[in-house]
Amino acid sequence: MRISIIDAVRGLALFGILLVNVLDFSLPTLYVDATVFAKDGVDRFLLAFVDIFVQASFYPLFSLLFGWGAWIMLDKGGERFQVIFLRRLLALLLFGMIHAFFIWHGDILIGYAIVGLFLFPFFQASAKTLRNWALSLWSSWAFGSTVLMWLMWKMSGDVDFSEPELAKQAIANYQQGTWEQIFTQRAYDWLYVNSLTQAFIFILTIFPFFLFGAFIAKEKWFHDVNRHRPTIRKWCIGSLIVGMAFKWLPYIEKNIVTEYAQDMIGGPALALFYLTAFSFVTEKVIRFFAPVGKMAFTNYLTQSIICTLIFYSYGFGLYGKVTPKQALAIALVVYVIQICWSHWWLKKHAIGPMERVWRWMTYGKKKTT
């Protein structure tokens, strides 16, 4: 049985992911801050909006949903679950490699496939164990690394991480480069953010949310919302307070510490708020977002294909030519198209096209619906 609230949250998460990613699709934000490309107050307002309400919140939200889905597979899979889940991760790794090196460097699928392996020791864990490990790992890493960042800041002051020359190189290659130049640039960008150190940080950042998502599924919060509403309400209010408190820090005092805490503490807390808040929305809102989320895998990959065609030289070559508001407007249009497409497709088919392929690779040809 599918849980429509989870599909709806996944649909919302796709929009948040696109709002963040479109700035990377269109501008060299990997190497310089997006505010460099702001032309007016509207650009700055929209970038601040994305920074506060979207940035660093939707990949943890997807991580919560990934952990939730892993436990649902465990609940259905019986003794064969571990083999099935491993096949699912290997298929995800393959998709991620194709996505990262032939479509867009900012792929998340490779990381999810690798971090998913760390779930195996927890398959028989109790809900309490999952919750305690999740909160312990997240709090020790998020707050501990923030303290280390503060110590570094006290010793060295603010550090400028921008790379304007690399930004110029990215603009040249993505805007006007050949397919080979784009491939090389894409590979360079991926390696730039995927060192062994970054891989270690990624695991510590993502894995706690896998565990907490599994905890939520094991407790069946969204299987019976009415019974769990008091608990959900507490987590919803608490995560909103923590999330907004840390999200606003850089707008009170901007430095590398407040910006780091904003992403490491505020972003994940706000992700939990978005997840729990959907238990209080109307059925109409859920029906609106659910089809997009039910086809999340297809829509995630489609977002990358559409946006690279718009911004890279083998398409319209708009990379580096748009302002933040124009890029975000394009993201809105793409998402509206995906809403319409998802509603239309699911009237004719049980699952999305890439979901069907992924299920075939996971279960074999008999399990495609």
C-alpha cells in the first residue's frame, strides 16, 4: 500500500531540489556565490528566499524518504530483502554514474547508493535504536563540526572559498564548448566536490537521516496519522523552531560559522518540519503533489536532462547568461510541466518509466508494476 502523504512530500522535495539545482545548472555557483550574478533587488530577495527555505533542506528530506522506503522494502521483502535491496542499490549506482558523467555533475544517486550500504547492520534494529543512532550521529557531527568551524574562524577569520578563474572556465565550456569539453568539465566538477574527505563528510551528513526515516516508517507515523498526530505535532513544532533559528543566523551576523550552522543544523531541521507538516495539509494538496512524487526518479533525471539542454551548448547555451530570477523562473516552468506530465502519465500507467526500469533491475522482469 502506497502512502499518499509520502508521495506528496517526495513531490514537494523535487521542487525544492530543482530550485537549488537550477542555479548550478545555469551558473558556476560551484566556484562563486550566486549573488555575484544578482542584478537587482528581486534577484537578491529570491536568492535569500532559496537560502532560508530551500538550501540544505531538501537533500536531507530525500534522505529521510530514502530511509523510509528502505524499511518499507524490509517489511515486505522477508528473508530475501537484503539481496533485493543490494540489487536496488547497485542499480541506483549505475544510474548515478550515467547521470553524473553524461548528464550533470551534481548527481546525488551515487552517494545514496553507497551510503545505503551502511543500512545493512540496522535491518533488525528496533525503532528506539534507529532513533537514538540517528539523533546521536546527527547531533554529534552537526554540532561538533560547527564547533570546529568556529575554532578555525577564531584562528583564521573568514575564508574566501571562491574560485573566479574556475568559474570562467566553466562558463566557457558549458556555454560554448564541444561535447568533449563539456564532458571533461563535468568530470572535473564532480571530482572537485567528491574527494575522499568530502565522501566521509557526505556519509556523516546523510546517514543519520536514512536511519531517522527508517525509524519513522517502523513507528508507522504516516500509516496512521491520526493515532500519531500528537507525536508528529511535537516534532513538527520543534523542528520548525530549530530550523528557522539557525536558518536566519547569517542574516543576523554573516560569517563562515553562521553559514555552516545554517546548512548543517538549520537545513536538516527544516527538512523534518516539511515532512511532518504534510500530515496537516488538506487532501487536495496531497493529491496535487503525490503524482510528481510517485514518479520522483523519472522526474529527477528529467529535470537534469531538460535543464542541461536549456543551459549547455548542445542545447540553447544559456549557461552564464541568465540572472538568478530567470533561472528560478525556468525551474518553476519545468516543475509545472512535470506536474502536468505526472498526472497525465499516471492516468494511463501504474508507475513512471524509470521507476519501471529500476524495479525490473531490482526484482527481475516479473516485478514491474
